[in-house]
Amino acid sequence: MMGYGTGLGGGLGGMLWVLGCIVLIVGLVVLVAWAVSRAAAHDHGARGPAERTEALDILRARFARGEISEAEYTQAANVLRSGR
């Protein structure tokens, strides 16, 4: 049978279709990898220096208001500074 082509449209249109599919698949793989790495970092409780500083500020305020003793403050501050 003549004139039916390859099924991909042939020529430049066919190449663009294949290239578009490859770009879409690579984009989806990158998106999934990014989402998984972000979820893994969130699940492990990764805390940056800013979060530790904020926690220490709250701890200092509680100590200043007399809500916790000096021993409790010292113990909690050491834990926060060590990153545990």
C-alpha cells in the first residue's frame, strides 16, 4: 500500500513530535525526583540554622518570663545547639 507513511507524520513534524515526548518524559522524571528529595528532607526533620535560632529565641523568652528554670534552659539550649 502506498502513501500511508510511517505513522509518525514523517519529516520535521514527526521529529518534533518525538522530541516533544522526550522533553515531557525527562521533565516528569525531574519533577518526581525533586518532589521525592524535598519530601525526604522534610521527613527527616532537617532544620537549618534559622530554625534553631528561632527555637533558641523562644527558649530565652520562656526563661525570661520565668516559665522554665535555669537548669531546664541550659539543658534545652544545649540540645538545640547540638542539633539533635
